[in-house]
Amino acid sequence: MKFLRQYIEAMIEIDDNDWQKVTALFTKKEYHKDEILFSAGEVCQKLYYISSGVVRVYSLSTEGKDHTWMVNYNKNGYQLDPFSADIVSYLTQTESTFFIETLEDCIIYEADFVALDKLYASSLKWMTLSRNILNTQLITVVQRTQMMQRLTAKEKYLLMKQIAPIYEEVLPDYQYATVLGITPQSLSRIKNI
């Protein structure tokens, strides 16, 4: 949970008492590879902090085609968005279209969104943290959308290889291609150039 505290301290000032309020909200769980943390059709109620391991967020099209949305990773001192959830499902109280699965054995801390909301509402400090987290997530979504719309397939591949090489390491090509919004055949051609 060291990274979680650093993440919070980068956004707001907290002391040990504040930190205890945060840790009291999280429950540690261990998962094996290929376990489903959350399934499409459910309303998301939890935030998952990946303390160790890799998880994948994906959806299935009406034809059953697998579309990977993101990878959440925390391993060997390297983190890549180690928080996972479907915040839209929670905020709108609608059924999610996403699944979250472990790609390897994981240690995950889970917090109930209702309990987190109570903390956020308890003071200006925690409201500021909530706003900063949502702003950060919004920026990520907008940047990703812009990348998907304006870059060529090769540019997407090269950028992702630079900013998040873990995707190529942990996903098979057919899943990695869906992250980039290209076909597996296009990905194969790009990699062979």
C-alpha cells in the first residue's frame, strides 16, 4: 500500500491519522491467475487497488468478440494505473459492460465505493482528493480518445510501446490489437516492419 499513500500524498497533504482512515476502507485479498474480480451485468461497487500483479479490463461485443480496454499493473516496483473499477457503472448505478480478470496471481486491496464516498464527503481535504482523482482519470480518457482518433495504427503501436510496454508483454496479440483499435493482422504487419 506504499504506492497508494504516495499517490494520495501527491494530491493532498495527509498525516498518519488520515492514512489510517484510508487503510481502514481497504480489505486485502489474494487472487490466482484467470480469476474474475468483476463481471459485466453487475453494478460496480468496489475500487480495486492492485498491490501486486496484473489485471485486465475487457468487454465482449454482441458477437462475443473480446475487446481489451486497459491493463492495471503493479509489479517489481513498476506501476501502470494500479487502480481498477468501472466508475461509470457505479456513478450511474447501471450494469457494467466490463469484466476485470487477473492475468497472474495478484494481491489486491478492495474498497467499497460507498465507504469511499463517505470519506470524500467528510471534509474539504478528502473532497479535493476525490476531485483530483476524477480529473486525472478524465484527462487519461480524453487523451486516449484523442490518440485513437488521430494517430495511425503504426503511431499508436509506437506510442504505446513507449508509454506502456507492459501491454505488449502481458497480452496476446489479438488482445493487444483491440487496445490499439486495430486488427491483429495490422498489428502483425507493424511488428514485422
